[in-house]
Amino acid sequence: MPSHWAHSGPEPNRGRTEIRTLCTAPITPEQACFAAAAQSAIILRQGLGQEPDLQYLLTSREPERWSAPQWSTAQRAYWGVESGLHQRLDVSAAEDRSRVRHRNAAWILGMFRRIAVSLFMHWRGQDPKRAQATLPDFHEEMGLENQRRAFAAVNARKSRAFDSS
């Protein structure tokens, strides 16, 4: 089976310089022991002055539909998503510290956290002044808004009560 290679020269990655080499090869589901596997890949990352790092990958896309350079680009894009969403869920929403263990409860809380991140991204995009806003900033702003609404509701009831006497 022919292999396909992609290579990138020295480039910055998280403050370090590294060289990345990706080798792909067609594979059968039986060889991979993974249903629908059509292609495998190995990524070798070598940072200058560091131990080499190997990463093994599988995909259901055939080699004709996904070349080594395309795979390399997709793998980098994955880490952009992983870094952005995971950072917001883990650091800002404290998802990894959650002690909820019931499957349905964890799933529902995860959905609410992701909805909150989506609402935050929409909220942040509505005003250029919010470009550097964080998820905790969004939570604080929404908390203040709810406090304003609660005070308005309480004050409206008090004024109605005084008007009727």
C-alpha cells in the first residue's frame, strides 16, 4: 500500500520551534480493529532540543478524498477548536471540576454549558467594546441584568400595592 507524506519545516508552535512530519497509508477496518477505518496516519513532531512526539490517527475518509496535506491542516484546525471551546468549558465553566456523575445529568449540564458559550460568543460579537470579554464577564453582566429585572419587578409590585390602598 502506498504511503503519502507531508512535511513542514521549522515553525513556531506554542512558543517552541518544531518540525512536523505526517505519513498516511490506506488501512482496512480489520487491520485497524476499528469499524469504517479507511486511512491511518502518524504525525512526528520534533521540537528543537526535545524528545520526538508521535501521534497516531485514524479516519474513515479514503486516501483519494483526503491527502496528507489536507489531513495535516485538519489536525491543526482540530486543536484550534479544542483549545478555544475546551478552554472556555474547562477554565471558565469549570466543567472538569464538575462532580456530577449521573449520565443524563452530565449530558444536560454539558448542553447548558455549550449553550452558555454560544450565547457568550453572540453577546461578545454584538459590541466591539466586548472583543476582549471573557465568559465570566458575560456571567457577571447577565447576573447584573437579572438583578435589575428582579429589582424592577419588586419595585413595580410595591408601587401597585401602595396605589391600591
